[in-house]
Amino acid sequence: MKSLVSILLGLLVFLSIASCQHSPNLTGKWQETNERGIFEFREDHTFSTVDNMGMQVSGKYNLDGQGNIRFEIQRE
């Protein structure tokens, strides 16, 4: 009986660890090396940036299952 409980407990721990999926966290400010432009990603999936030419851009972003970023740019 003890071995059955141990096996079930081990299986439960394994399944709970396997179900935890790590997703990338982009929150914060990012700057490419040797570039002036800075991206700021917020937890509410909005972003803002000032590119190398000084143009300000903002909008929303989403991550797909493969780690790619999709931007939705808002224009005035």
C-alpha cells in the first residue's frame, strides 16, 4: 500500500511540474547593442519605442507559441 501511495504521489508531482509551462517575459526596457532605439514592454501587452530616427511608436504586442512577437501599431 505504501508503495502505491509513493507511486501516485510521484506521478502527481511529475504531472504538476510538467504542466507548468514557461513563457518568455518581455516586461521591461530593451535596447539593441550599439543602437539608440529602446523598446519598453509592459505587462498589459502594450509597448512603446523611439526608433533610431527619433520617431515614437506605440501599440500592442503578443507572443505566439514559438516565441515570435506580433506587433499591432497604433497610429494617430
